[in-house]
Amino acid sequence: MKTLIIVAHPNIEDSTINKRWVEELKKYPEKYTVHELYKVYPDGNFDAEKEQKLIESHDQLVLQFPIFWFNCPPHLKKWLDDVFTYGWAYGSKGDKLKNRKAALAVSAGIRKDDFSNEGKYRYTLDQLLTPFEISFLYCNADYRSFFAYYGAEEGTDPNELEESAQNYLTFIDKL
């Protein structure tokens, strides 16, 4: 069972978390296909049919991105709008995501404590990612939740980063 990882990071080379995750994923090309949207489509003009065929050729789908303004980067939103179309992803004949396992992998600059009902931002990351869950459910996909790394703005401990990379692979493998 091969997993397609859609990576949407506008500056992956300067990333710590997402870059490390991508490096780890690329060690196992027989299990994971890493598809970096900002590298393949720097202008954001997506080839929807090509992207749809890529999804269809994989058993599982993971969207990997940093949290931007409590949402996803703009390329990913446009990709979703362009690729998850009526008649393909949803609608009376749109069944290409039906029962396909789908999940998210996100890096959040803010500490986990701040993503709580009592925290600074009063919402959990689970609540903020609800639109993605609903979108997958709308397309009858088998949404499997998310993997997260919190506190990236505060710097990363090398051991914590390595543990995160290994835990990310385990998360994907257990979808």
C-alpha cells in the first residue's frame, strides 16, 4: 500500500520540521511518494487531471503543511479547489476519494498548550483542522486524523525532531 504525501510548504529549504519529515519520507520510495507542490508548480497553475491521476495511483493520501494563519498555505487551498472537483471527488459520479484513507501532517509554530480551549487562542488544533476533515468526509474519504509537531517557533531540539520524524512514519504506516 503506497502513500502519496502532498507537501505544501512555500519555503521548504528554510524549514526545519517539514524539511526533516520530507528527508525521512524520501528514504522509503517504495512506500511513499513525496509530491512538493511549491516545487512542481511554483506559479500555482496546477494540472488538475495529472494531480487526480497521481492520487488515483496511490492507496492513501496525506496532506503535509505548516499551519499558516490558523489554516494551510495558499497553494494547498488552491490545489484542493482545483483538484477535488465535482464529478471526480464528489457529486453523483464523483467517487475517486471514496474510502481512500486520508490524513494530515502539520507543523505548528505555537505550543500545544496555546492550542486549547483554555489557551491563548481558545481553539484546539483539532478544531482548526475541522474544515479538512469535513472536506474529506464530504468526498466520502476515510479521514484518519492528523499528526502534528507543536512549538516550531521556539526552536527544535534535535532529538525531538528525530523522534518526530520516526513517529510521523509510524503514523502513516498505521493509517
